Amino acid sequence: MKAYVVFSLLSLFFCPNKLYFSKKKFTFVNQNTKSEKMLQLNLPPYDFNIKKQNDNVMIFDCFRNRFVVLTPEEWVRQNFLQYLLVEKKFPKSLMAVEKMLLVNGTRKRFDALVYNKQAVPIMILEFKAPNVAISQKVFDQAAVYNHVVKAKFMIASNGMEHYFCEIKSDGTGYDFKNEIPNFIEVCQ
């Protein structure tokens, strides 16, 4: 069974407090079934290993080193992490994806976490499906996880809108930035 991914992309640009890319057209085509259209993301295109397994469409996650079910949220996660890896030079070895942590005795999973070279968490990432708005609830969810990991920066993205902020040291809120810095800048 073969699957093909078709992309088109224009250029990227930045706006205050949101990182935008031009519209990307994504179509997943499975030879054994009809074409399925996924929502367009505002991220550069990347090549992925996508396959059909039983009734599921799977994508290879190079961070977890295994195939995972390709949901809309997973599509955002994989594209955004590739953006950090390729465009912003974040080392793959310092990125963790969907790891468990205990929050007030309850098991939770963060979407992604970036460490510095001293293995200290520096950035927590929260991803949502493209049809889910990035709201205060999304930031609150990431903040709950961050209460445990204590990262300095946070990213929230649904693939359409991307928010990057520094978490205020007194825990009272966020200082939103206009663009996502590269790994070296984040570590300073």
C-alpha cells in the first residue's frame, strides 16, 4: 500500500504576537481509498513517512522512533516539530514528545518539551488540531504542565496560529514575542 503527500507553499511572514506562514495545501492520497483532504497549515512543507495500517493512517514520528496514528493534532505536532528542527536548529536529541508527568498526583502527558544542553527544560509546547482555537484554556493547560517542568518559554499552536511567549518569572502571565527564536537564542 502506497500513500502520497502533495504540497504547495508560498513564502513565510511574521505578524505581531502570531507567527504566520503562507497557506499550504495538503492532500493525503491513499491509493486504496478516495482522497482525504486535511486542513491547510501555516508551516513550511516537510517530507513524512505516511502509511496505512489496518484502518488507520499512520505517520512516522522521528522523535518517538515509531509510527503513530495521524490525527489532525498529530499532523500539527509533526509539522511544528520539524519546523523547530529544520528552520530553528533545535537539536532532536533535546526534544521530548508526549512524555508522562505527574500533576498533583494525576498522570498527564505534555505534547512536547525542549531541553537546553544541561538537560533543563526551557520550552513547553502545546498543540491542538487546526479546528481548535488557541484560547486561554490552551495556555492554562500548558501552564498546569509547566508548573511541574518549569520551562521559561511556551509555544501554543493549532497549525494555523502560533503563539510564542516567555513565561513571567513571577508566574503572573506571559510576555508574547513576535517570532520564534532559534535554539541558541532560546538558550541565552
